[in-house]
Amino acid sequence: MDLNRSAQLFERAQAVLPGGVSRNTIFKSPHPTYVSHGKGCYVTDINGVKRIDFANNMASLIHGHAQPNVTQAIIEQVQKGTAFTLATELEIEFAELLCQRVPSFEKIRFVNSGTEAVMAMIKTARAFTQKSKIAKVEGAYHGSYDYAEVSQTASPATWGDEHQPHSVAVARGTPDNALNDVIVIPYNDVDKALHILNQHKETLAGILIDPISHRVGMIPATPEFIDALYQWSRDNQALLLFDEVITFRTSLAGAQAKYNVKPDLTAIGKMIGGGFPVGAFAGRSDVMQVLDPSQSPLLLPHSGTFSANPVTMVAGLTAMRLFDQPTVDKLNQLGDFARVQLTDTIKKVGIKACVTGAGSMFRLHFKAQAPQHYRHAYTNTLQTQATKYLLNYLFDNGIMMINTGSAMLSTPMGKKEINYLVEQVTSGLTLVKDQFPA
Ligand code: PMP
């Protein structure tokens, strides 16, 4: 195999794709790595190099690559046709499975991505409450809908007072109205958050929250915080909106199972598609009724050419059937094992670093203490360089992770893969300690 093949492909790509890529997540200097194939928890690139996949297409492959039952189900469906302007029994079966699993899911609608799920959930909340504003946690990522992306990745100079964070645009040209209609609250700080919410009592349609936000540091929202947001939303005719696009993997009923209160609506995506593009939003029947096309007037017209397409439905249904209670338990125990082992190795190496996460997800930070919110989790230049160095080292030694230093486990993994990861992280951290003295 020609070792320059990736470089050659990237050159071709740059002529037709902005920056040579179709999504920024795979962008890498001097060029992205191009894949040949994947099987289970291993991925082989076009140079024949095999790595353990701890990225799992940004948390979307709960069973790793080419799971045989999922593959078989897809093949059978593809032979029957891939998209119709007709309904399918599959979408009902899949909706039934998800609604049986999650107490807050009374009705569900499928879409094509997490971004679309969050967007449709917000629009549903607006149509139901007849109010336009949403509140969100500072720095939390919710996909690329104008409103949901406010305050995702701003530079510190734009953040404003931590008691009253600014609504910062991520993209140039974001309409001022989008910024005005998004209220940013600090994470896990009940008093400060309620103080801000109270300034918008009349106009808030809902509060959007990811209960274990990746960008905010991957630490769970406290029950007190969720209870307070829920109570505030009851008192002010607003809705509590969970984004469980990633966190749904933490239990059969998602991360929401750990809290005392039920969100009114939840957006999900990623792993529920069995490796295909997917999103869904679900929740209270009375709220979801705004989507019911038999109603007059119809409060929220909503469609989507590929929504609930049968290939995604059958892949997702098969993957979620395989994701049963013993499987979740085993995967989460493996997550606990990884977090303990990594924390231990950080101590042994004697470097300022820590591990956060829950269930089958974890994130490595070059910080002495687990970050408590976005401002803590934000990495300075040295920490960013150290993360990059470690991830490159791991990549060169057979391990793929997400470029923030996060990892997502999949069901084909076992202790063997975690032990290998810990071994490589140990040598990587030892090098980081020498290269980037704190
Ligand atoms: N919400 C969260 C919490 C996410 O992590 C993501 C994707 N990383 C999204 C929404 C958007 O999902 P998608 O990339 O499928 O549009």
C-alpha cells in the first residue's frame, strides 16, 4: 500500500470539499486518515493500520462496526427498497420499543440527525407554549441549529460575567434575534440560574439541558439543579427539554432515569440509528400533539423526506434490541473499570490530569481537578497542545479517540481493550509530562 495515499486523497478532496473535509471532526493535520473498513471495535485504515475505536463515530456506534445482526437486517431491507412515500410497520415497532423503555416518552417522532431532533424539539416547545425564547447551559453543545448553538464555543474574551453569561454567536452572521432569544445559564448553580431565568419568566418556552454535557466537562447535572429547573418550568409555563443525543447510552431509559423528575421532551440520536443517520424527539402526548396533522389548526407543520426511513429504522431497532439490560450493565461496568484504571495511572505518572464521565463515556482533562462547568473545562493553549500530543501518540499506537480527549465504549470491547488503552495512556502521559511541564 502506498503510504502517501491519504495525502493524495486529501489533495483531491481539497479541490472539491471546503478544507478537504465534509465534517470538521475528521479534520487532522497534515491530512485526515482515510478508512478501509471496520469490524467490531477495530477500524483499519487504507494503509492497513488497525486501531481500537474509542470514538465510535462520535458515540453513534454502540455495537462497534458491522455488527452481524444489524448488517443482516439492513441487507434484507435494502433489497426491499430504501425509502418510500408510505408509512412502515418498522417505525411503529421502533417507536413502541423506545416508548416502552423510557417513562417520559409517550409519543415520539423520528428525524435524521441530533441537530434536527434538538431543532424540532425546540420548535415543538415554542408551538406548545406559544413563547419564543429558550434557556441553555453555557458552553453546552446541542448541534448546529442557530438557537441551539449559541454559546457553544466562544473564546473567553466573549463570555461575559460568569453570573450572567453572554449569548455568544458561534458563527459569523448569526441573526441578532437568535442571540436575543437564547438565554444562557451557568451549569449546576441553582441560585445563579434561577436568578437569570426569573428575568425572562414571560417569554421562555423551555430550558434545554444535556444532563452530562461533553463540552461542559462530562460531569452529570446535579439532581438539585435538575429539580430546580423542573420546578421553575412548572411555575412559569415552560418546558424542560433534555438533549440525550449522547447520554441516552447510559441506561435503557437514558441519563434521565437517574433524576426524580421527567423532562417534558427529550431529543435523542446517534446510537439509536444502529450506525445510520438518525434523530428523534419524544415526550408528553399533549405537547407532541402540536405535530398531529389531523389537528386544525395544525400548530407545527413538520416533515422530512428521509425521516423514519426503513433502513435507519431496521438498523436502529435491531441495535436497540441488542442493547438490553445485561448489555448496558456490562458496558457501564467497563466504563467504571476504565475510569478507575485511568485515574490510577494519572496518579502513578504524577501529572495534572483527571478523568470525568459516566456509563460508557469518559473524558480525559489536563486539569488537576474535574471541571465543574464550561469555563473550567475550557482548555488553554498548553492544555490543548498536550491533549493533541496525547491523542496523536495514542493514534500512532493503535487507539482512536474523540479529539476533545473523550472516549465512547462499544459492546464488542472488553477488559483487554481497556488494559491496552491504559497501557498506552500511561506511556503517552509520561511523554506529555516531559514535553509540557506544568
Ligand atoms: N446534541 C448533542 C449532545 C450532541 O453531542 C450532538 C452531536 N455531537 C448533537 C446534539 C447533534 O447531533 P448530530 O451530529 O447528529 O446532528
